[in-house]
Amino acid sequence: MQNRLKQLKNINKKIGFVPTMGALHNGHLALIEQSKSPDTTTVCSIFVNPTQFNDKKDFEKYPVTIENDIYLLEKASTDILFIPAVDEIYPDGLATNFSYDLGYLETMLEGFYRPGHFQGVCRLMHKLLTIVQPDDLFMGQKDYQQCMVIKKLISIIGSKTILHTCPTLREKDGLAMSSRNTRLNEESRKKAPAIYETLNFLRKNIQTGNLQALKDEGRRKLEQKGFKVDYVEIADANNLELVNNYDGKQELVGLIAAFIQEVRLIDNMKLNIEN
Ligand code: AMP
């Protein structure tokens, strides 16, 4: 992989990189499209990263559809697909004492509800960035906090890679596309757009002052439909600090994580600026 990319860099090709866990959908393919240009080699990786799953069951049930992924990537004219094995990425095993100093980002929202998750994400991404050395990295706004973590990782490791955050692709009914959606049964799939509807509800009803009642109402809407809610939160879109009192000036993002039928879904939406 490194030899091949070195050859391409020698002929002045830029490297665009789209890391994924496979079970590809149009959200992933939109990232590939963003990367593509005549002077760019687009690399996609597929690696279901064991160190970022805090829930063993979630890891075991993560969908794997490699044949179809290859078909979709070929159709999208992706230049290189990188599918490393677990022991290539982690030759010394999965345990480690090392940790990245992610500060506040690791203690709240996804960091709080999925302990160790972002350390695993950073461990993998550090390796992938070292191997691929991309000029441009394309990731989805769907994983808003992850994008912030990766921005921080890039600065921690002193990488020159530029992170591009790409808009969330949605199904017709608003549900954010996600590999995990394939695990939903018919009934849950019908209910799942309630997350998007709740984000829209936050967006429409945001007012200066205390936001607690609005967040509580959002949570209630989801619980009524049978969701088990981890959080309905509103945060500063630039640093993800939680906002309880809106001063009318901050740029805000609404973020939700909730289970339906034991499948954990996340989504977010900018509340007072363009998404
Ligand atoms: P994953 O395979 O879920 O790890 O996602 C790989 C990349 O695709 C990440 O940067 C995600 O944020 C991005 N992604 C996932 N779902 C979507 C979506 N619906 N729209 C845009 N990007 C997405």
C-alpha cells in the first residue's frame, strides 16, 4: 500500500482518503465523490475496528457486505480499496496502555456513553493516516463528534492532512443513512425517522434563554415512540461544549443518540446555521 502510494505521489497525484467500516451506502459513496478529481487518487479503506466497539454485541452484529462494497466502489471508480486484516493493524494485539489526550471531547456525549470508543478510533486513524498519508481526508458530519476528535488527532500527531467534513446523506423520510439501519426490522425502520423529526423540532423551536425544557420535550417525543434515549443535547457547533443557556449568538448543533430495537442510532443537525 505504501509503495503504491509513493509511486503515485512521485507523479504528483494527490491522495484523497475515505476510511469506512464497510456495509457501504450512498453516504459513503458521497464521500468518495467529494474526493474524486483528475489529479487525485482516491483511497477507501474498509476495516471494522475492534478497538472502537465498547459493546461486544454491537461488534459481532456489525454488518459485513464485502462483495457488494467492492461492486459499489468499482462502480464509483474508486482508485484503491484497502482492506487490512486485524493483525496487520494491531500486530501486538488489541490491548494498549497508550492513550491520546482528547480532553473534554472524550468525556461527553459519545465519549461518555461509549467509553474507550474515541481512543479506538484514534488508534486506528493514527495508523491509517501514517500508512496512507492523505492530502485530504473525507469524513461525514453524521459523526459530528468523531470529526472533532479527528481534527484534534491530526493536530496531536502533527499531520498535514486536511479534514473535509461532508454533509449527512438521508433516506427520503429523513433517516440518516447508516450501516446499522440494515439491522432494523420493519416496525423499527418506520419509527427511526423520529430522530430526524426531533432534530427538526429542536431547530424550529430554538429560542434564546434556557434550553432544558426544549431538550426534555425532544427526549419525551422519542421515548413516546419506544426509543431508549442516551441523549438529546444542544452544543456549541464549534467546540461541542454543551449549551444550556442560548445567548442568541452561538452557533448551535443538536445531537441525538437513541436505541430502537437494541440498535443505537446517532444523528445531528445545525440548529441556527446552514447544515
Ligand atoms: P462508518 O463506515 O460508519 O465508519 O462511516 C465511514 C464514514 O462515512 C464516516 O466518516 C462517516 O461519518 C461517514 N458517513 C456515515 N454515514 C453517513 C451519511 N449518512 N452521510 C454522510 N457520511 C456518512
